[in-house]
Amino acid sequence: MFSDMPVIQQQTPWEMQKAVLFAIFVRELGARFGRFRLGYLWAILEPVAMVSVLCGVRVLFGNEDIEGLGFPVFFASGVLGYLLFQHIAIGALGAVEANQSLFNYQRVKPADTVLARALLEFVVFLATTAVMLLGLAWLGYIFHWRDTVLFFGTLGGLLMLSLGLGFALSVMGPLWQESKKIVPVLLRPMFFISGIFFSANSLPESWKFWAMINPLLHASELLRRAMFLEYTSEEGSLAYLWMWGLVSMFLGLCLYRVYRVKVVTSGSIR
């Protein structure tokens, strides 16, 4: 009689992890876009609005190309990389509290919510990049793809940098509520110093050394060099970006490990 009973297959740890991430990914996708009338269009409207403002300002000072690229193409490539970093970091601040009810399930850990949000932002980045590049090509801007390996290598370094900060902020957000006000303010200046509307090659030598300490400037330069054959600047170091990414991941995971239990059982960092 027992031979007719269905056999429940035991999942491997990797299969369980994939199932958890996929479930949280779908949940985050609905929370991010499902409640708005325009839905998934919001993913493209934010970078388009930012690029449009930058283009409007640029037109006031002339419409020359920037390092071999039309200025809308230049701005778009900088904005997209910056938004990937910003959304992962800021999203991690509220990731644990937004999914608090899920921690009743033993399989779900706070880190899963951060990873799922980062995965969502990565998918949005790839889709938005494809749509914006096709749109710019349709508008008549000419560019040619250069190096896919460098593109994904740069994304790997940028993701590690963002995730490391995200893991640290994921425990800081619930345990120190003021961080939700302070961190966005601290990250805001990064918009102006990360190469979104200028190239590192255009900086005076006296400023360039200090500007190139910023790993996001390296990410912007490397993304443009990977994406566009026409881009003439040779600034940016992939090794430097990955060094920052590895250090960020190490410190972020250390902080997460210290507070990973308290973050779901206590409302204070003390």
C-alpha cells in the first residue's frame, strides 16, 4: 500500500537557495512595479528623466560630443551604472523590514532579501540599458559595441561594491533607524563625482588623482570603454574596481555576520 505513495524528492542546498531567491525576487518585482499604473515603465522613466535633464543643461553650453560619444549616449551610460549602485545600496536599507514576515520560515535569511533585490536591480539594469541604447540608435546616434567581457567584468566589480555596502546597510537599517535618513544624504554627492556627466580624461591633472580614488568613476569609465568603440578615454582600472569590490564584500559580510541574528530579533543595535 505504501508503494503507491508519491515520493518527495529531497532538495540540495543549492536548489533550496534558488527557490528562496526566486520567490523573494517575484515578491520584490510585484512590490516594486505592480502597485503603479505605469508598471514596468517606471524602470525606464527614471533614467530617461535624468538623462533628459542633463541633456537640457548640456545644450545650454553647446552640443559637442564628449570623448567621441554623443552627449545623450555619454550621459545614459553614466546614469545607468550609477542607478544600479544606488538602488542596490538604498534598497538594502529596508530589505529586512520589508520582508520581516518571511523570516518565520527557516530557509529564509536576511541575506536572501538583499540578494534578491540586487538581482532585481541587475535585471532592470540590463533591460533598461538595452531599451535606452536601442532608443538612442533609433534617434540617430551612432555607436558600436566594443567588449562584452570587459562589460560583464566591470559589472561584476560594481555588483560586489554595491552588494558589500548593501549587506552592511541591511543590518544598519533595522537596528539604527536614523540611517534611513542619513545614508541617502551621504550617497547623494556620489552623483556629482562619479563621471556621469564628465570624463576622467577631461579633468585637470591636479584633480584627477583625487577623483580617481572614487571606484564609481572607474566603473563609469570602464562601462563606456566596454560599451562603445567610439569612446576615446582610456582612464579606469578594472583591478582597482575589483579591489574595492572585494574589500566592500569582506567588510559588509563581516558586519552582516555579527548582526545577522539581532537584525530579526531586536530593534536596537545595542
